[in-house]
Amino acid sequence: MAAKAKKKAGRRTTLRSSKGTKLYAVRNADGTFKDIQTYKRAHAADLRSTSKAEAATKAKKATRKKATKKKAAKKK
């Protein structure tokens, strides 16, 4: 079996366009531009998405909340 290679997240470089708009540029391994998007749009998309760590903490908090509700119901 071949080991599955872990995909490395694309690093973004901040640039400015000729009009002064902030841009994010993602490069390929060889250094050429893979994707260029406006900072405003990319940043908004980043804020909308939830990271794995963030999702895990939300799940832990939800389970703790359920457990405390059950304990409170048993005490009554």
C-alpha cells in the first residue's frame, strides 16, 4: 500500500493591484501563480468557514452542556 500524501495548504501572499486593491496570490510549487483573488472576498470566505479545531471545541461544549442538563434534571 502506498501511503497517502498529506496535502499542504496553499500559502497566500498579499499583493496590491495597480489600482491599490489588496490581493491574495497562491503560488504553485514551481512559483507560478495558481490563483489570485481579492483580499476582501477571500477574507470573507475564511470567516464563513469553520476550522476542524473550532468544530471540535463546539462539539465538546455541546456535550458538556447536555451532561450538565441531565445532572440538573436528576437532582430535581
